[in-house]
Amino acid sequence: MLELEVMLDWTCCMCGSPMGATLKCEGAGLAQKDAKALVKVPCPICHQNNQVIFTPEDGTLEDVLPDDGPVRYKIPVPSYN
């Protein structure tokens, strides 16, 4: 099994505080060409989660997005007509 250690630095997408993390990535998906990974990291200042998208192979930071929480689907309300 392939294992990689990636060091990332970014700014919190909510409050702008500098952040960083060292991540250990492993699994068969790392061998795929153009593999991307996503990790949620809470900001130590504002406590909001950041979704960090990166390339595990070389540690390239692709994007940092706010975490909108769990996806909630709207259940249609039946019509009583």
C-alpha cells in the first residue's frame, strides 16, 4: 500500500488566520493519475471547518472551501389536492 506524508499551509477561508497541517495519506487511490484528496480541518481561531483539497502526490494545494456541514436534501411535501 502506498503512503505519503504531505505538509500543507493555507489561510482559513472564514477568518483568514494562517493554518497548516501535516497529513499522512495512504490507499490504492494514491496511485491513480491526477488523484485529489479532501480533508476537513477546523480552524484553531474561529473553529470553523475548512475543506482542503490537494494533490497528495506532490502536496499542491488545489482549493480551500468553507464546510457547509452535512448535505440536507429537501423532502417534497405531498399535495393534498
